[in-house]
Amino acid sequence: MVSVTPAAPAAWLLSASLLALIPLSALAGDTRRDCQAWASASGAAKVSIANRIGSEELLTKTHKLAEPQPGASESLYSSSDIQRLCRRY
């Protein structure tokens, strides 16, 4: 049995209410810029941007426990998932 301390729900409510203060348009603007940058990038820069988009948007990794490596030649996320997400912007 897992016990929950009274501080845990309070901390969750605080973080949820702080997130509510960030306008969704600001978050969408960051993703829009990242998608535009991803579309025009190549090589390691494209991989880095794809990993950032995938992480921020909670996409599924192609390999479950993979971690990003500097200068990697392959993204942790499927390019089709990134394309699908970026079509919205």
C-alpha cells in the first residue's frame, strides 16, 4: 500500500495552477517555431530539434529507454510522429 502525504496533493495543485497561468498560445508558438526549424534543418540540428519536440510533446520514443546523445545521427522519435504533430502548426 502506498501512502500519500498531504504535501503531495498541495504540490500538484500548485504546479497545475502555475501551468494554467501560461497562455496556450505561448506554448503553441514555441512548438510552431520548433516545427519550422525542424522542417528546414538537417543533420544533427534536425535530430536535436526532433528530440526537443518529442520530449516537450510527450511523443513515444522509438526505443523505450533511449536517452539523447550529443551529435546523434538519429532521433529518439519517429519522423512521421514529428511530421504529424507539425502539420497542426
